[in-house]
Amino acid sequence: MRGVHFLVDDDGRKTAVFIDLKKNARLWEDFYDVAVAMSRAKEPRESLESVKRQLRGRSKRG
């Protein structure tokens, strides 16, 4: 893939990647989105109904 280069260690294993953001801005956005989602995977979940109640409560205060 153009604009993507891997850094390898002495054994030839890929250890890092360089992404040309001018050529691959979309690729970086996708990678970042996945990284954020993975970092939040173990956060507690809220039900849709709970979120709706919270939003309705905010609109009544404002």
C-alpha cells in the first residue's frame, strides 16, 4: 500500500508502522476509531432507556 511503511526489528518482525497522512488520512481515522473503541471495551454499559432518561432530564432543566 502506498504511503504505509513498516519498521522491523533485527528478526524482521514488524514493530511499528509509518502512515503518510496526506495519502492515507482515512486509514488513520479508521485505525484511531478502532483504538478508541478497544480502549473503552471494558467500560460499563448503559441501557438505551437509561440514556434517554438522562437526556430528558437535561432538557427539562435547560
